[in-house]
Amino acid sequence: MAIRIRIGTRKSVMALAQTEEIARRLTAAAPDVEVEIVKFETTGDSDQTSKLLQHGGKGGAFVAEIRDAVRAGDLHAAMHSLKDMPGNEDTPGLVIGATLTRDPASDVLVLRPGLSLDDFRRSQGNGFKIGTNAVRRAAYARRLFPRIEVIHYRGAADTRVRKLDHLEMQRLPDGGEVGPADALIMARSGLERVGLASRIGYEFSVQEMLPAVGQGIVAVECAADDWQTRRLLSGIDDPAAHRSAEAEREVLWVLNGHCNSPIAGFSTIAGAQMTLTASVLDEAGGWFIEASRSGPANRPRELGRAVGLELLDKGAAEIIERSRPG
């Protein structure tokens, strides 16, 4: 008898592509499984003008409604981009049952038609506007292009590129407008998922722009006591991605980072060793604190805790508190 699994997801092109990949892997690992994809229009999808803080950050905007449906028993599992999942709070009753193999975690630059990378870099950003909604990306953009103007920019990956190409203004929460943008900073993995990899004008190295915690990792969340679903999800879990997720998210936990925290983190595994680098950024003052350590790959939380504590020793708490909404 077939086993039916309902997986909830946002209805954006990228979210659906990620969820369809989960479905393919599940049916390949367990041919008796039938997957039903349930689409949600979350608060963050329906309101693409307000800053995410108004909706409780990415967690409130993109994750909360789907999580509630899992808790209520309406879904067996939920698909999330790991970087959208709050890392400074418990999720009672839920666990990450699987993480897919990590996609490239880097950030990239997307340029409007007619603007060359050479001209953009030579200007150090002078006279140009770069769009992003991420505090982390904004801080790195100002570091790399000291004369750039950073503007608030929201929307799904394909929507943002369309607005860039058509020189559309971005509506602001106060009713005003800003733009048009000359360039965007986006995740490489997101562009690849929606078939827009050809628009990548430049890929930032990890040294230039440390990725968001969990960037490039697709997570599947389910009820902690749903043992059948947990067993099925374990069949598609990538152990390396899961360990990286645990290490990087432990940094968020130690720092008590809120939804607007300018925190970055990225880990790599080589053999039995894991290396984790994390940073806390002061967008306004240009202050960057970074810590990097290596340790056993089979003890990822310990490594994440050590890196987080080192950042606290270097003054991270003060930066995070300054960025906390009043």
C-alpha cells in the first residue's frame, strides 16, 4: 500500500523547485511513497513591500504558517530554505528530518542590461544603486563598493530580476519608492533553481562575502513524534549538509541573533575535520568581527559553540544589540 506524504511549501518558483526535488528524492528512495505538494502563500510572499521585521523576520514571514500546519497535523512535512529558519529559538514539537546536499552557498552580483562589470567595479559603486533586503549583504556591499547606494529590495528571485531588467521602482513601507536598481546581490543557488544562472555577472568568494548561515541548504521539517515520516526523510538526508547546518545554526543560538542580526557563517568538511567561519557585521559603522576554528566533523555543535563564544569575546553582543529593533 502506498504511503502518502503531504509536504508544505511556499508557492514561489524557487520554493516549488526545491520541494519537487525533495519529492523526486523521496520517491527514488522509497518507491511506495506518494508525495502531495501543498502550496502556501505566506505573509512574506503576499506583502513584498514591508520590511520583514514587521512580520517577525524571515521566520514569521516565510516559515511560521507552514510550521503551524505541520503541528496541526495537516502536513507531514515542510520545506524550508535553511537560512529562513530562525536559529535563536526552540521549535517545540518539530525537528529537521532531512537536509538535501548543499547547493553552492555563494552570493553573486546580477547587473541590469547595459551595465558592464568593469564599469561597476571601477566606479567603486559611485552613482549606482544596489538592491538587497539583507543586512548582511548590505554591509558587505558597502565594504566592497565604498561609494555604492544600497536600496531596500524585496521579492522572489525571478521577480527581483524582472524588476531589475525593467527598471522598476521598489515600493517602500512608508509609501514612497526607491530605485531603479542597477545591480542586485542574490544567492547563486536561488538563481540556478529558477533557471537564471546566466544572469550571474560576478560570483563573490567566501572571503569577499561570507554567506548567510545555512545558505544553499534545503531543510525538511516534520513533527518530532512522527516516526514514519522521520524514517522516510532519513533516507534522503545528506550527513555533511546536516552537520554543517548544526554547526552554523549553533552560532546563531549562542549569539542569540534576532531576525535582523548581521550574522554570517559558513562551514566546510574535509575528511574527519570541519572548519567553520562566522562573522558579525556593523552595517553602519563598518565594524567586522570574525572567528574561524576547526574541529571534529562529528561534533558540529561543539565547533559552532566555540566560534560563537569567540565572537562574543570580541564584542559581537554589542553589535547585535545595536541592530535589534526598538
